[in-house]
Amino acid sequence: MKRYWILALALVVAACGGGGQAANFTDATDRLEVVSWWVSPSEHPAFEVLLNAFKAANPKVNVIDGSIAGGGGSNVQVALAARLRAGDPPDVWQTFLGSSLRAWVDAGRIADVSAVYERTGLDHTMPATLLDAATYRVKAWGVPTGSHRGNNLWFNLRVLHDAGIAVPAAGYTSENFASDLAKVAASGRTALCLGGKDRFTATELFENTLLGVIGPDGWAKIRDDSFDWTGPQLKDALTRFGDVVSRADPSAGALTWDQAAKKLASGDCAFLSMNDSVYGELVANGATEGKDFGYVPYPGTAGAYLAIVDTFVVSAQAKDGLNAIKFLETIADPKTSLAFNKVKGSVPIRNDVDVSSLPAYQRQASEALWHDKILLSMTHGELMPSAFQQALYDAVAAFVQSKNSKSFIDTLQNSIAVPIPGDDDAR
């Protein structure tokens, strides 16, 4: 029997009512406004690669950088909601593939960009899973800048050496991880860095832990609403997650994700699990791959690539629609894609981009993108609707506070009415 979700939370975009100006996709203008959440020491220089490439090709256009701080885009969503209600949307803004993208389409807020795919070749150079996630109602709706891998475990080599811990390698298990966290803690050092001020970080850590328990087959059950959110696999994942998060930096709640990455770079903690935005941040803070830090897939997730795909969309009411479309074509350009991803720590999503000039981490991440099983992220609203995403954030936060699996399950049920197996109402 297929499960169902009763969505209790309204989408931000769906709440944005009211009229707006007519779109301008015919007349040339001299401006373009692009809104993103990329403000960290590694992210904003990468964003500037895109802006500068567009400016070079369109020197008469005044480009407005509308970047808004807030890890994972939470503050961007609030600002967008206000502007959409006021009928004053930016021309282009940042979101994610999958469910996040479809929500904007269903709200009637973004423009069809299928022509960009056809003109730039994206329609035949992207991984099939990501192309499908960018497509809805037989049209493409946003252009990805690159793909981040979410299921990574990063570590500081000096801290591990000082604690007498072997460098994690292929086959690193959850038992190895738990043991190593305990050894670091026993040495008097901080075992796990966590940027808890950004809510997505703890949820990413849980997501990775859950994937390590249920694998890609379990991920498909989540997608199909057939996963048992009250069953033994969930409880196993929560037990493991609780053990890991109990080793977190006591100051985690005051740290943003990039501040946590900076602490890993400086040797103030041993481990950090987060998507490979961390790679760009480590490099930006002077850390060297293989000398100062290393990485492995999160325990139990080897062979899977949890894709977090930043994507730009064009407003259906864009004042500067022609420039907005040109900006998306700039993003899709192979040369620009390579330059951007080299700075960002992500990898190109085109199979015609030569990645041989990228650092070792990014080369192996690119290999994983094209050969491992690609999965979409719950944390970033790709796999499931945003109401589920918010419920998951709340459930993870409740568990981190209580360390009680019942608090996680109850919070999830209360938010999205997950039916309990055997309950007549679930039939």
C-alpha cells in the first residue's frame, strides 16, 4: 500500500499572491538583477565568475548583484516572498532542482527556459537524473551551475595523526567513524565540527547517516512515499546520528557552515560532514588537500552520489527577460562552467567539459557524478516537497535537542501526518 503525505505547511512561493508587471522578453534593456545566497569567502568569488563572464559578453548591461546571506537560501526565500507579493521580482534567482523547481513552476513564477537547453546543448550533455529533475511538464525551467556531492566526510589530517587515528580510506564504516570520534574526544580535541547556526547542516548530517543505513533502494522508497518513518531502519539511523552529533563542537550552535569549515581547516576539530561547498571553503582558508585535509564518502554511502544542484531561474515577470536568458546561457557555457566550478568546489554537469585541470578532489567527484547512483537531496528540497523539507528540519532539530527518537517521529507526524503502520487511517 502506498503511503501518502498530508502537507501541513504552505510553500513560500504559493503564498505569494497578487498581480505583477508584464514580462519583458522582447525589448533589450541595460540592466539585470540576479539574486543568490552565495556570500562566503569561497562562494561569492565563484558567483563573480558568472557575473563577470556575462559582463564581458554584455558590457553595456548594468548587473545588480542581489546576494543575500543565509546558508542554504533560507533568507533568500523570505526576501523573494516579499518582493513577489509586491510585484517586484528580481530577473533571476537561485534555487535547487527537483521539487524546489517544480514548486516555482506550479506557482506560475518562473519562465520556460527550454530554448536555453537547446541552444547550449544542455539537453544532451547532462546526467539523465539531473536533466529529469530540471524538466517538468515536458519543459526545462532552470539552468544548473554545477553539482555538489552531499554525502562527504571531511577530516583534518593533523588532528587525526595527533590522536593516533589511521587516515580514513575506502571501506570506512560507521563503526570506524564512531570509534574515531571517541578517540579524538579522549585526546581532548573537538571531534566533530558543525555549523549549527545554519539549520541545513544538522539535517545534511542526518540525511547522510540515513542514507548510510537505507541505501539507494531506501531512498527510492522515500521518493515514492513508501518508506516507514516509524520503523527499525529509521531508529537505527537516529541512534547512529545521536552518537555522532553528541561529539559535536559545543559552540556549534553559534557557527555558520563556513565558520565550521574554517575550524576544520585550522585544526580546531577532526571531522565535518557536509556537501563539498566545504572543499572551496577549506581552500579559501589556506588548507591543502592531502596535506591538511582529506575526505571519504560518508560511512555506508559509497557508490551513491547525493546531488545538491544549485540552479538559476528566470522570473516569469522579468523586467529584463532578454538579459536574464542570456545570463542562463552564460551559466551553461562549458568554459564558464569549468571556471565557476573550479572556484566553487562543485563539478560541471556537462559531459563535454574537460575536468582534467581541476584539483584531485573535484576530479574524483566528477567521476562519481557520472558513474555512481545519483540521488536527490531531501535537505535541499529536491527529493520531496518543501513542506516535507521543513518538517524534516523541525524533526532533526527536535531530536538534536532531546536525543529521543520519539521526538523525531512525533515532530514529523505532527507536521506532515505520516501514517503509522497498521493504523486504519493509513489505508
